[in-house]
Amino acid sequence: LGSLPKEEVEDNTDANMEGALIARDRVGVQDFVLLDSHTKNLIYTYIGTLLVSVNPYKELDIYTVTQMQLYRGVNFFELPPHLYAIADNAYRVMCSEYNNHFILISGESGAGKTEASKKILQYYAVTCPTTEQLQIVRDRLLLSNPVLEAFGNAKTLRNDNSSRFGKYMDIQFDFKGAPVGGHILSYLIEKSRVVHQNHGERNFHIFYQLLEGGDKDLLCWLGLERNPQKYAYLIQGRCAKVFSINDKNDWKIVRKAFSIIDFTEKDLEHLFGIVASVLHLGNIQFEEDSNGHAIIRNGTQIKWISKLLGVHLSILQEALTHRKIEARSEEVLSPLNVDLAFYARDAVAKAIYGRTFTWLVNKINGSLANKDSTRKTVIGLLDIYGFEVLDTNSFEQFCINYCNEKLQQLLIEMTLKAEQEEYELEGIEWEPIPYFNNKIICDLVEQKHKGIISILDEECLRPGEATDLSFLEKLEEKVGDHAHFVTRKLADQKTRKSIDWVDFRLLHYAGEVTYCAVGFLEKNNDLLYRNLKEVLCNSKNGIIRDCFLLSELDNRRRPETVATQFKNSLMSLIEILMSKEPSYVRCIKPNENKEPGKFDDFLIRHQVKYLGLMEHLRVRRAGFAYRRKYELFLQRYKSLCPATWPHWHGPAAEGVERLIKHLGYKPEEYKLGRTKIFIRFPKTLFATEDAFEIRKHLLVSRLQAKYKGCLGKREYQKKREAAIKLEACWRGALARKEAKKRTVGCSDNQEVIITVFINGFINRKKPLCPENIEFVRLVQYKYFMKLRDHVPKNVLDKSWLRPPSILEETSEMLKKICIRNLVRKYCRGVTAERKVQLQQKVVASAVFRGKKEGYLQSINQPFVDTRLKENDINPKVLQLIQGEKIKYATPVVKYDRNGFKARERLLVLTQSSAYVVEMAKIKQKIDYATLKGISTSNLSDGIVVIHVPEDNKQKGDVILHCEHIFEVVSKLCMLANKQNLVKVVQGSLRFRIGSGKEGTMVFTVGQESQIFKAKNGQLTVQGYFKYLPFAPNLLIPSFSCPRCQPKQSLDEKQFLFLVPVLARNGKEPAG
């Protein structure tokens, strides 16, 4: 598997992509693991993005809120397979791409489809953003399930909560991703279950819940008893009580759901009346009179029905025992025999229950409807009956299995077939994978004029006596040569034994199913006698009146058959699903006995085969996990590449190619088709999506910053304009107030004074005259009074109060007088000792300022009178000096002229001479009168050379190293009165050794400080490198000798001064 590159790229767009991939690699991706892993409670696995689910037949602790939060917002495959991953992936893609999705849950009856749809619904209810208003919608979405299950689910041989109707629910989301509404479509409720159940099965749950959980008053009002054995419609399966079903508790949940879904008390009264009337209908018994006509002798049940449905008793009784026949312009009542009366009774029960269920779905839709007309995205949940193979398969199983064939065809069209065709169209290299396409079976059932449904409708509608056997004969005649159809007559000798004379067999994608043709025509017609329909149309029960409209009586056209209605609604459903992005959940039943932990290998292999899971697996592993049109891919991810952001002006294919190169896709990770990009590995896409999320937040932050800045600027401008206007108005108000006060309160004398000052202001720039003298005097007075408090306090204070223009000359004179006065005060306060020190500093400044490194740091260090007192000097030396007064003495290091050996000495300065002293000896005396010069370097070393004349008394120039070089040189030049003889040299200096010989001293830099004689015989002063405190990565030179203090770091100014010096000497500073 490939991964994206780690290197940094512009804008940090993919900075976290590699890290995201590494994190995913640590998570095991279970892709079609062994199905027997359900023994460890691992019931989910993936084939690509298709989820395979095994029914565990027990409660597992994997559906908690914690688990929901764990899978929320996590990319697919990052966590182990789970139903929540499918739900979250569909939700996130819907929110990011603003397209519609559906989740198709398929499998056999009892494989766990209904539970899966409920878990998905619960996941959205918990994890989606919500408000108090949206909470109501969320609760209604959740609680619509118990209501629909009560009226549409029943216990069958294979499942204690089998859906006996198809349900497609659209969950509507707003642009924020919050659920705001929903819509439910129902398909072919099994009405025949109302009047007949096979052995081991029950009627719909609502009947048992009402009897078990309804309070006594309600049952009394409905005329019911708690014992279900009293009702003929509830005892045919002989299992009214089921251990695994708690009808009483389920009744409480249904009652709570009714209150939240917004059912009124009147609605519930009518609804329960209908449920009770169905039970009463089942208990009506017909007897034969002397003419062979059906009559009702016991009228108790029909009275309850009359009361609950709000119909006239005698009219209802007549409708149940007679049939109205129209002959030209006449209507004739024809009595029914007992068999036809029972048929009419059952037809009424089925019609009432079927239409009431439709009304119930519409009522729930009304409560879920969102009145907001803004665009919404939807996620559809399809929970429809699974493939059924019973001991006796009738019309209902035929429709159910036809529905499953269509869904299987949809899966083939949208995955296996569509995917392989797409690769060929896009020019992607592909080796076709064979699979079974069940279109041939769908055509056998639904083809116009030739399909089984068309033949069935033709038999139902043709004049004459049509029977189930004639229908079977027509099938043999028209589709007998079809490879997937067989009857006893058409079968071979071996197969004929397992098919009855009234049966036909279809070879479905899920296997062979034998159908009993008995009852096909009757159930397909589903006719309700006209007079019974008239009775129901005039009912006072609001629900019945809504279900049976009077307009139906005026329509003389024969209604569509049940099979045709079902086929059309199925076609409509397929169109809805084809317009949405699919996600698939394939449910597998591990055994027939609903036992946890038991794994029937034969049953599993059969389901894996007919569900096409192996073909799907081969296609997915050989194919690509993601594909998108170039325009859509570029539109979504163009912000990840600077070349494509914000607009790409070339062809979309070139833009995508530039984008994926920038992201670092490897060749094995993608293919470019004619109109689409194909990405092989999900983790490549997820890494791209992670980078997009990071980039999106960055772009949003920039937009927010710009927008907030714009709002802030706009707000500031508004406030500024308002403040200016307010200030102007306020100043105007104050001015008017002042003007009014002046006008009202001024006396004649005050007016004269004001006039005089106004004239003075106007003429203030003229020479002094009667017009401006008063004004000028006032200005002078105010200025001088203010100046009194702002006079400078010392000579360093350069501030001075700015004068008005007429006093500028006077102000300048006062400023000079003030400064002179301050200087005089300062000079009088200077002591004789301080004066001498300042004179020495002046000399030092004249000699070293701007010439020698380290001078600036020495300014604030006062010179001392002497570094050694007289008692520190040997008395013999004092005698040899002949009583001259010592002016200054300091320890120095002298370097011999031959060999340059360092020797500790004292430098003693008197009024007339300088002495270099060793212990009790005077090594050299230098008269100031004969002094030729003093030399030192421009660097921060302590070397000084005293130049002497060439005569027999002097041995040569004196080379000294002084710790306080500025102090020593300043005192020496002042005592000798030869400041102009001091030279500050750069790089090197020459000195006299004696008897006409000269030497050279060179200043260099190195890794350590030392003074030594070089191989060329020159005296070399070498400094060392040190880190700058203001630039730790920059090395600077510093110098010292054995007698110096610890080496000091130079500051920035010193270093900047030193660099050109080193450069001039051919030395390049490190760093």
C-alpha cells in the first residue's frame, strides 16, 4: 500500500497527511474476515465499503453512546467494522458534498435488517447536532418505529419480529447537518395475515398488545376481553403467547410514541376502534337459511362493529350477506351463500386494516414533515422484507421475492456491472470478473405482456371463468420454455416428484422457490363488494372516512391489481434509489433456530453465494475504492495546491494531474481515466481528506479574520463619524452658550476690554503700539509665569519652553543666561581632585576616542591617583629616584627586546621621568624631554610601546602590557606634556631594539589568547574568539594576557567596530 510523501510543501497543505496515514496503519482493517468470528462477538466485516453483518441472536454491548461517539467523524476503515461506520460515512459525505444517500439493508427474513435500521436511526438521533425544536423531530423519527412495528410486524416461523411490509424512510437534514424532518414510504403490507396465519405464526403485534396492555376501561369501551383465544383471527397459528415477546411492555412504548407523534385522543379512539372492529369481524359467524343464503344469527359482534365504525347496523348486516349487482340502470341485491359471506367478511377486515396502515404512515409523515422550503439533503433507509422460502409459498411470498430480485438487480447495476462498465468506458485496464446477472429473472416476472404479473393480470381481468389452474396453464403456455420456470407438467421425472399439480417453481438468484398458485387470482384482485365500500364511505369513524372516499364510488374503472400496484411502486422506489449515492448492509442469518453462537455452514455458504458477496469481493479488491469526475474532484480539493487555488483556468484533467503531483500520489495509488480520477486505496483518499479539513479550517480562519476586520472597520468608521458629529454639535452648543453668556452678562466696560484684546491679537505681529500693547503684556506675563515652573534644573537638561512668536528673541536671551548660570553653578561645585580627573578624561578622549577598542567602556570608570602606594615600592628604589615625588605607579609586564620574554615590572612616573623598576633596581629611566613617542594598538589589548631616542644611555624602546592602559597612557602624556606623540596603530607597529635594529609587533586573532615570538621573529599578540551575548551563534575576537582579568565579551558596537579592523589585517572573523 502506498502512502503520501513526508516532505514539506507550500502552504503546509499536506503537513499532517503522513502522520494520519501512520496512525491508520496501526489500526487493523478487517476486510472480509472469517464469518465465524461472530463467536467472539465480532459480527461485522467489510467488502470495500459494503458491510456484512451476522445476526448474533443476543444483545451485544457495542451499541452504547460511547461507541457512537467513538465512530463519530472518524474516516472509514480507521476503526473496526461497524454499522455506525457505514452510517457516519454516509452522513459525512452527505454534509461535505451536499448529495443524497441511501443505505440498503438486505438479507433473508430473520437476518437482522429491522434491528440494523433502528440502530442507524438511533445513531443519527444521538450524534447529529440538534436544538430543542429539532429534538421533537428526532424523538418522532425514533418513535415512529415502534408504531409501525406494532401495526406492520408479526411473529413468523423464522423471526419473532418480522416486517410484513416494506419501509423506506428518508431522513431530511438541513445545511448544518441537523435532522429536520422525514418521510416514510410503505410497500405491500401483508393484509392476508389479518385473516389467516400459518401454524406457529401470529397476527400483527398490535392486536396482542391491545389485549395484553390496554387498560380495563378501554377494553370495556371496545367490547374486548383480554384473552386472545376468544378471537378467531388470533388463534389460527396456535401461538398467541410468545415467551420472547413482552406485549404489555410494548403497548406502553406504543402509547408513549402516539403522544409524541402528535396523535390526538380522537385519532386514538378511532384507531383503536378499527383494531377492535377487525377482531369482532373475525368472530362473526354465518349460517345457512332454508334457501341456502347466509344469515347472521348472533348479532353481538356486528353491534360492536356498528358502534366502533359508526355505521348503521342493518345496512352493515345487509352488506355482509348480500352483494349489490348493477344491471344497466338497475341495482339488484343478490344474497350470498356462506362461503361468499365469509369471503366478504375477510375482504372487509383486510381492506380496513390495509388502508388504516396507509393512513397511519401518512399521519406519521405529517408529524415529520418540515415546512421549511430551503434545500435539504437526505439519507434514505430501506428496510424491506427479506427473501422468504416457506413450506407453502403463496402470492405474498411471490411479491416479496420479486422485490428482493429487484433490489439484487439494483445492487448488481450499481456495483458489479456499473463498476466494470465504467472501467471500460474510462479506458482503465481491467480483466472482467464473471457474476450472475439476475435481470433474466426480473424480466420473467415483470416483462410487459410476457411476464408472470402481466399473465396474472390478464387472467384476473378477462371475461369468463378464470381460476388458479387456468392461470397456471397460461404460465406453462407463455413462459414454459424459460430456463428459470418449471411446473410439474414441464419438469423432468426427478423434479416432478417435488412439485404439486397446482405449483410452479422459479429459480431465483437466492435459489429455487416453489409457489402454490391457489389464491393468486383472489389475492391479486383484492376486490371489495361495492355495497360494503358504500357502508364504509359513510362511516362516522374519521379514519375510515379518510380511507374510503366517496369519490371512489363514482369511479367505474376497475382498480389496478395488487401485483401491478406493487410493481409500479417498486419501480418508483428503484428510481428514488438510483438518484442517490448508495451504501450497502448485507445481513446474514447464521442458523434457522435463532440460537446465539451456532453457525450453520451450509446456510451461510448459500447466503454468501446468492448475495453475490464473493463476486463483489473480487471486483472491489481488483478495482478502485473511489472515483470522481475531474471537475468535482478539482472543485473539492483545489485549495490543497497553490497552482489550482483559487481558480484553475485550464482543462480539469490537467488541474487534477497537477494537484495529485503536488500531493505526492504514487503511480500505484491512482489511475486517470477519460473523465474521472480513480483512487485505489481508501487511505490515500482519507489522507487527502484530512489535508483538506486542515486547509478548510485555515481558509475559514482567514475569511473570518477578513470579515471581522471589515466589520470592525465599518463599526469604527460609524463610531468615528458619530463622534465627530457629536463633538461638532457639542462644540457648537458650547460656543452658542458662551456667546449668549457674553452677550447677556457683559457690561460696557467689559466689552471695551474684550475689544482691546481682540484688536491686540489681530495686531500681535506688529511692533509695539497702543493697539497691541495690552495683549503683548498679557502674553509676556503668562509666558514668564509658565516659564518659571519649567526652567532646566541642570546643564544636561536641554528642554526649553517654546515661546510665542513675539517673545522668541527674548526667550533665546533668557535661555543663554540660564545655561550660563547652570554652568557656573556646576563649575563652582567641582573639587580640585574631580577637576584633575576630568582633565585626565579629556586627554584620554582626545587620544583614544574613536581610535581604540574598549574606550567607550572605560569612560565611566574614574582614573585613580596611583595603583601603588609609596610603601608598596622598595625603599632602595625611592633612594635611587633621589627624592623625586612619585605621581603614579602601577604593575606592568615588560617584554624583552631580544626573545620577548615576559617579566613582571613596576612603572613609576615622577614629575620629570618614567622608571621601569624590578624589585630594588631601576632597569630603565626615560626622561620626558627625550621621549620620542608612545604607541598602542586599536584593539582591546593592553600593549603600549614607549619610544626612546637612539643614544648609548637607552637600550631600545620599552614594550609593556598594562591592565589599565587608558589610565597609564593618559597620565604619561600629561606628565610629559606630549599628547600629540601618542599613536594608535592598526595591524602592526615597529619598535627599536637597540644599536640601529628594529622589530615588528603583529596583532592577530586565534582560538586562545597569547603573546609569543613567531617563527619569523616577530612579536605576535593573539586574541581569542568568544560568543556574542546578543548573537549566540556569532563568534567575536577578544584579547587578554596572563595578568588580565577574565576575558570579557564585547558588545554589539565593539564587535561592529572590530570586524572591519580584522578584515583590513587579512583576518576573517568566524561566524
